[in-house]
Amino acid sequence: MPLIRFPLAADFLSAAQDFLTWREVENCLPLGIAAQLIERPDRITTPPYLAGVEQHGRVVAAAIMTLPGRLIVAHTDALDALQPVAADFLAFGTPLARVTGSTPVSAAFVEHWQVLTGITAEPGMSERLYQLTRVNHPSGVPGHARRATAADRDLLIEWLEAFEREAFGVVSDDPASWVDNILTIHSRGICLWEDQDEVVSLAGFGGRTPNGIRIGPVYTPPARRGRGYASACVARLSQDHLDAGRRFCCLYTDLANPTSNHIYQAIGYEPVCDVQEYRLQPTAA
């Protein structure tokens, strides 16, 4: 099965879009990342990895990396096609620290990677991917939604740092740059929920696919939790995108957080698949 490495995101999508949209929800992450890379190629400072594996003239597997060390492997039923992806990424020459994909796909890639390199892997975050096509709006939640603006920049940076620290245990190198990007890129944005003129919750969006959009991150400060603010914010944001012509919204949840999994299902999000991250560690030998 020949592998093709693409220098440009537009070339990658031209070749792989039919394959990726075959399971559009499961592949919302590579589709959305590639679309954002086309819109703003200046956002990344290192060459991206964009590759597809063909069988009988059709792409049957794909992978993408824009953040150094983090490889996203597209959902596929052709797990054997991940072996040439592993071999080619090894030749790409960039250290690989994390691999993310639907659970059977990331596990299969890691098996091929370990055979090639002797590097072991340990499970990282376990997530669930959800899809929504109709919103169940929560009732009785005070407040209203509005779009975040540059005037909210300091608050957004503070809350993004808090979200990352809580969700991942670390804060990214430059949260201010992330906020500036999400405020200036047309296809991305943040919805804020206000109650009595106080911002109490946020929900971001981005990663457009041909028919959908990805919701996240979602954050409510601890002192404001348990009042339905996040549910109302996500519901309003999801409805706005459906009203604008998106056929679906999708989002990822941490399986270790039963609260978030419950509230999203209550407003209409339905499970699609589980997603597993692996962290790669060299063997002691």
C-alpha cells in the first residue's frame, strides 16, 4: 500500500477528503485541523506532517501532525494500512511523544510503532466523541449567551490556563497566542454565558468539517458550577451552529469526568466512539 506525504494541507484534503468524510464525525479532528491550516498556515512554526495511504487508488488511512510530537491518526477500518504510516513518520524524523485516534486505531498504530522502534506506550487521556443533531435546551438557567470579543481577552487567557491545568495538568506554552487566534480566525470563536452582567461560563468552537463543527473547550469556574451554566452555554452555541446550516456539532469529553458526559447527553449529544491517547516512552533497554 503506497503512502503519499503531502507538503500542503490543500493537497492533503484534496486526496483524503472522501476517505475522511466517509466517517466525518470520527474524523472531525483531522478534517478540522487541515481546514484551519489552509485558512491560517502561519499558525504553525514547524513543518506539518500530512500523509495518506492508498489501496486500489483510494485513500484508506491518513495521519496529520501540526503540534510538535502529537500525531492524529484518522479513523479507519484498514488497520494494516497504519504500518506504512508508522514507518514513514519514523523517516520524517520528528520525535513522537503522543498519538491520538479512535481506540482501535491508535492502539494499532502504537503496536506498529513499537515493532519499528522498540518504544513502549502507556495510555494517556481516554475520551468519548459525541455528536448532536438536535438540541434539548435546559430550562430555568438564568442568563444569556454572547460572543466573546477582544475586551474579554484577559479573562479568556486566565480561564484557558485554568482549563488546561485542570484537564491536562499543564498549561501550554502560549495561551495568549491561542486566545488571540481564536478571537481573530473567522471559523473559530468563543461563546460566553453571562448572568447578572457577570461572565460565568464559556464554550469555544472551531475545527469546521464539511457538515459539522467541533465544540470546545468548555469551562466554568469552580465557584459557578452546578447551576447549569455550561449546559446552557453549550446548548445555545450548538443551536446557533445548527441554525447557521451545520448538520451536526461534535465534542470530546474526558471519560474520567462523569459530570461532563452526563450534561452533554442531557442536551442531545450522543456517543459516537471512544478515543485513546498514548504517550510514548523509550524502553529501559
